Amino acid sequence: MCGVVSGSDIKKWLKTNTDKLDVIIKSSGDKHLDKIVLNFIEGLLQYRFKPRYEK
């Protein structure tokens, strides 16, 4: 990435060239089940959108 953008242009480059998707999931109250559901949805979204970079 160093050759693509300089330090001062990173914020601008990210806003122009990437997308952000926030997914809000209501808790069921069962922490174990919530973790399973969250992992499933994360895997499904990664499969569907095939992100190049992930945090």
C-alpha cells in the first residue's frame, strides 16, 4: 500500500475506495448462542462479499 497512497492521503483513499457495512444483531440473551450466530453471519458475509482485506 505504501506505493499507492502517502501518509496524508490514507483517510481520503479509504473513503473513496472502500465500503463499510454495519450489521446490528439483537441479542437473544444467551451469550453462547449469540457467539454462534455472530460467527455464522460473519462467515456468510465474508463468503458473499469476498473482502480483500479484513480487520
